[in-house]
Amino acid sequence: MNETIKNIVTRRSVKKYQDKAVPTELVEEIVKAGTFAPSGMNKQSAIIIAVTNKEMRDRLSRINLDIVTGRGLKTSSGHSDPFYGAPVVLVVLAKKEIGTRVYDGSLVMENMMIAAHSLGLGSCWIHRAKETFETEEGKQILRELGIPDEYEGIGNCIVGYAADDALKPQVARKDDYIKWVK
Ligand SMILES: Cc1cc2nc3c(=O)[nH]c(=O)nc-3n(C[C@H](O)[C@H](O)[C@H](O)COP(=O)(O)O)c2cc1C
């Protein structure tokens, strides 16, 4: 197995983080990898909001939690912080008018999760980015950042140093995942 495939196969969603900042250079490498994701007709419909500011990170976490609890649900493991203590949140949005926006944005998310893992960092896709930017406060955040009301949230890629006991064993792949036609 080459290093790239090994990196893909060993990546895991990390749901427990150390209280340790991520160096800016590493965040820059991760977002750069995100921007090199393929996109429908190369329209590059996605954008990334790279959040390392604690106040903004906590604000996004609170909105996300409100969406979960507003549905009468709980976050995974009943955690009060849907971002599991990760210090960095890379929010992917994509242009509403582009038909491939969800695919485009999802590829950005995956590139960033793989890049984070390759750099020794943990990451996880945290959902409800779409709903976040449909709330009044979410729209206000976009206005504050000077982002026009043309974007739909796709996903939140949280990043940080995994806690020592963060990972459970990898779940086996289902038997019928691949249908060969030889
Ligand atoms: C579209 C999508 C949405 C997800 N949303 C959440 C989420 O909101 N919270 C969470 O803890 N994990 C979320 N995950 C992570 C999954 O729980 C995780 O990918 C899955 O359990 C498989 O684990 P693995 O990534 O370690 O293989 C999401 C993953 C995807 C692809």
C-alpha cells in the first residue's frame, strides 16, 4: 500500500481532542489541499471559512448545538460541544446556484480530512452547516465576514490533536460494498 492509500485507509473521525492549538502553517496546508478538490466544470463553487478564533468557533458550536437540541435530539455521545473540543473549524459552503455544490463541497471536506490525517491531526465532518447558515445568527456571521448571501453550508471540518483515547477500533467494511464486473 503506498502512503496516499495508507493515509486514506487509516483516517478516522476523531471525536475527542487535546486542548492544544494547531499551528497556523498546518491549517494553511489543510485548506490548501481543500482548494485542490475537483469540482463540476471546474467552477470551484465551494469556499472555506477557516476558523481558529475561539469566539467564532464557540459561536458556531452553539448554533450547531441549538439545531440538534431544537430537533429534540442529542449530539453523538450526548456531548454539549458538537465540535468535541476541537480548536479549528473549517466551514465549507458552496454557491447555491451551482448544481454540483454538494458534491464539490463534499470533496473539499474529504481532501481536508485526509490532509489533516497526513499531518498527524485528527478531524471529523460535523453536519448541520446548511442549517447553521439558514439561521438569523448564521446569516449575520456571513454578513460580518463579508460573504454574500449566495452560499449554502455543506459541512464543518473540525481539526485538532486527537486525545490519546480518541479512537475506537475501525469498523469492518460491509461485505457487499463492491460489485465486481470483470
Ligand atoms: C455527511 C457526514 C456527516 C457527519 N456528521 C457528523 C456529525 O454531525 N457528528 C459527528 O460526530 N460525526 C459526524 N460524521 C462522522 C461519522 O460519524 C463518521 O464518518 C462515521 O462514523 C465513520 O467513522 P470514520 O470516519 O472514523 O470511518 C459525519 C460524517 C459524514 C460523512
